[in-house]
Amino acid sequence: MNFNTTNILFMIFMTILFLIIGFKYGKTANKRGYIEGLKIGLSLILILVFINVLFCHSNFSIERLIYYLILILSSIAGSMIGINKKEL
């Protein structure tokens, strides 16, 4: 596999991971799934940015910003789905 294929597969994996984490977090929330998804998404993104700055020393770019926004939207969507799928 080349570098681009690996990047795309990693992006898909991280998006699904954030969706699942948001779903699990949304099932425990009482209301406002989008706020809960935003909170968990931002906290995970802050951890990723910290690790990236600490170990990779890479510059911040527009591509990285779009990547983080996609992950945050994924966690928000997962949380909204999770709060709607809660067992009553």
C-alpha cells in the first residue's frame, strides 16, 4: 500500500472510532446529544493535538484543521444517534 492509501484508511478508521465513542457517550447522556458529542470530540481532539505537538513536531495546516473538524462532526453524529437509540 502506498502512503495515500494508508492515510485514507487511517482517516476512515478514526472517523468510525469517533462515531462509536460518540455513540457510547450519547447513550449515557440525558439530553442534547450534539453538546455531549462536541464535548467528547473536543476533548479527544485536544489529546490528539497534544500528542502531535509533543512527538511529531509538525506544523498546523488547513488539512489538519479539516481532519479535526471531520472527527468532531463524527463524534457529534455518533452522540446524536446514541441519544436517540437509548433504551427507554
